[in-house]
Amino acid sequence: SQQGEEDPQALSIQEGENATMNCSYKTSINNLQWYRQNSGRGLVHLILIRSNEREKHSGRLRVTLDTSKKSSSLLITASRAADTASYFCATDSGNTPLVFGKGTRLSVIA
Amino acid sequence: NAGVMQNPRHLVRRRGQEARLRCSPMKGHSHVYWYRQLPEEGLKFMVYLQKENIIDESGMPKERFSAEFPKEGPSILRIQQVVRGDSAAYFCASSLNTEAFFGQGTRLTVV
């Protein structure tokens, strides 16, 4: 069953703007991860946030996690054309496979 | 340390043929996962393997699909008697603990 659901499905912004994507999930998790996928390529791991963490930063990325609402957000600041890709959240609950959402397709227009 | 290697990158099969997809995990990784991705969709979990064991195959169709991860050699996802609906990108991932590393995928086209 699909665990993570990203919102919005598609997002189009101008270069330099911030992009915010959200992810909701249904069951308890140990970790939540965000991945990026360029068209026709494999997934690249961006950031992992543990269930006992609320916020994490990595470069221009900021991830928040609200376990009470079972939701996470990924913020990309000062977006660039190269950020154009699909972004997926994935959750795991201990020794279980990652469960992915359908992704948000981000288009950054130069 | 090479990443996760999948081959072939592209595979074309006629209906009824067999498709074999290979995945070599990152060095030292003993967990392998296979996912299927349809166009404009997310990744759907198929099977989770550790060396010589299938841990979770709840996402794998009961018929025609099988997977193995032998003691030596790559993990193999095998699809027998392929149908057009099997056309998709198949991704393999490996992990040591929590973070999963993905291969570039095999794009299967059934004609």
C-alpha cells in the first residue's frame, strides 16, 4: 500500500524562488527520507530525518517532520533550473522496505 | 566504491519471452530491494532480499515474477512470459542500514 503521499503533484516556480513540497503518511515510522529523481534516471538520496527529529538542514534543503500530523515538508531555497526533477518522500518502520509516494514534479523556470 | 549497478539499462522483449534484470549492490551491502515505476508514477515496492533469503515479497505478483540474491553474484529479477503491462522501469536499491542507494534502473519494453 502507498504510505507517503506528496503534495502538490506538480509545482512550477521561477528560478530564485523557494519551493515547498509536502508529504503525508499513514502509519508510525522510524525515519522519513526525501529522494530526487531526474527524468529517466535513478533516485538520489537527499536527506533523512528520524522520527525523534523535528527539523534538519542540508545546504539549500530544509526538512521538517511533524509526527503528530504524520507529515513532512521539504523546502528548497533559492531554487535553480538544475533543481528541476521529481521529489519523493519515503518512509520506513524499522527493518522494512522503504515505501514511496507518487512524487512531486518540480519545474524551475530560468 | 562503485554504486549500485543495474544491467541492462534498456531491455526489449516480445510478449511471451523472459526478461532477466540484474542488480549488483554496493560493496558491503547485504540488503537489496526491487521497485517498479510506471510513467508519471512513484516507485512500487516489489521484493526485499538479503543474501540467499527473500525477506518480503509482498509487492511481487504471484505469477511469472521471481527474484533471487545468491551468495555469489548479482541479484536477479526474472519475469517469465512477459506481457505489455510489464513495461516499466525497474529499480534496484541496496542498503547497509537505513539509507538506500539506487541504481539507474532497467527500462523494460514489451512489444
